[in-house]
Amino acid sequence: MRMKEYNILVLSAGRRVELIQSFQKSADRLDVKSNIVAGDCSETAPAIYFADRKAILPRINEPNYIDEIINTCNKEDISLVVPTIDTDLLLLSQSREKIESASDARVLISSIEVISICRDKIKTQIFLEENGFKVPKMYSKQELSSENLQCPLFIKPKSGSSSINTFKVNNLEELVTYRSLIKEPIVQDFMEGKEFTVDVFLDFDGKLITVVPRLRMATRSGEISKGKIIKDKEIIEDIKRLVDVLKPIGHITIQLMKTNKGIEYIEINPRFGGGAPMSIQSGADSCENLYRLLMGEKLEYNENYRANIMFFRFDNSICVDENLEIVQW
């Protein structure tokens, strides 16, 4: 009898080499037959050279994007489609039934309602406030015109990603400048404290499996470059309460800060974050969990990961020739 394959399609693979390798290592450890297919619109995306196979897909805004995902799923016998960037999420959530009915693949995506809340920072703010979670105050246009407005403040785009166009506002002159430059800006109180990224994994039914807080020791271009795993019980319990009302699925990434007011939330990203391999390597292996779920296993909540370990990320390079073939050293 032919051994079943559990092939994974990672969309917008880009520089997600660590994530590709995490899936490969998990498959090897479980002795699962699996090909990791890196999907991207560019032949120069580094991750496609580390994957078992590649799929050059249209750009997300092209009309045949979803159809080509379906074609790839059928061609490569894909079991699971994994998104990695924010701009993919709403379209994939809206197209989930189409993809799943036209292939044997499952899409690792939360409901349209959850994605809509997380992708719009105003909706995120309202959701958190209505459910009793602390967030920095958000200012209305009328409040921003007040002479009594106090700085520092923080400004960011309504639907931004990767900390692009996010700034600390030190005075009212800077506020005027940034508001003129940023599309649909949001202005909040500036938070000070320890910033955490929390990797959370839930099964396909939204059952919580792992919660891993990571202290953001240093960042680059909005992504963590140095981090420390800390089993902060206060954060873990607050995250349990949050996902219970939000009801996402799969691997999600939550940013928050511990300030003198307590835990204050920054944003919720319902996808693998760039620093997810840190939590995976600590023992909260979302890739292994996904394989186990695909094989029909039932998982239980656990905290079986190492704490008080640090990760320092660095760049590496890959060399290819003019035919885009890897050069052997």
C-alpha cells in the first residue's frame, strides 16, 4: 500500500527559509512522507531553493491567483496551504471553500470574521476594548485637533504590516507631517514597557494547544532579530482568554507590551510570524502539530517547551548561476 503523502504549500515563501526547514525537520522526525512546496511570484525568492519543490505563482492582486493555487494543489497533491503574509489572508479566507472543494488541500486560515478583525487595526482595537482587554488609547480626528493633546504618541497605518510607516510622534509638528504621509493613519498613546511576541497554536477546530511568549530583545524591519522564550504566566492566561473569544485557528502571532498599566495589546496576526521558528525550536512545534492533525491525531494543551533560552537570528546567502541553478561550493 502506498504511503500517504502530506505535502505542504507555503505561500509567499520569500525569505521564510527557517519555516520551510522547520516543516522538513518535523516530517523527518515523524517519518512522514512530505514535500514542502514553496510558492512565490519570484524566481529569486530564497526559500524556493530550500524547499523540496517550487511553484511560481501570480501576484496576489492578479485575477488568476486563486485558480493557480488550486492548480498547484492538484499538481503537487497538497494537503495543507499555509499563508505567511498579511495581504494574502482576507482573499484566502474568502476563497477557502473554493480551494478546498476543488482540491484535496486544507487552507490554514481563520474565518472571514476573524481575519477582518485582525487585518483592520480599528476593528482590532474595538474588539479588544469590547472584550475587556487593555489597549493604548486611540485618538479621534477631533481629539487630534485639541490644543491639549499630549505627546509622545504613536502613529501607524490602519491596515499596515511589518512596522512599515509606524513612528513615535514626539511633538505636534511631527504629528502633522506623519498624518500627511500615512494612508488612513491611526494615532494612539505611545506605550513603554517590555514588548512580547506570542506564538499561539490552535487546532482546526480552534482548540488551544500552545502559547509561547517571546521577549522582543531586538527587531529589524518590524521582525524580531533577538528574542527570549519566557513562560510568563500572566501573559499565557490573558492569551487563553483572548483566543477563547476571538476563535482563530492554526498558528497565530500576537504582539503585546507589559506596561505599568498591565498587558496592553498591539496587534494580532492570524498567520505564522517571521520569528515563529524560535518557538518551534523551543519545543512548541507548530509544524509537527500540523502534521499530527493532518494524520488525524487529537492534540491537548501543553507547555512542553523550553523557557529562558535566547535566539539570535542572522542573514545567510545562497548563490545561483545565470540559469538559477544552485552553485555547489
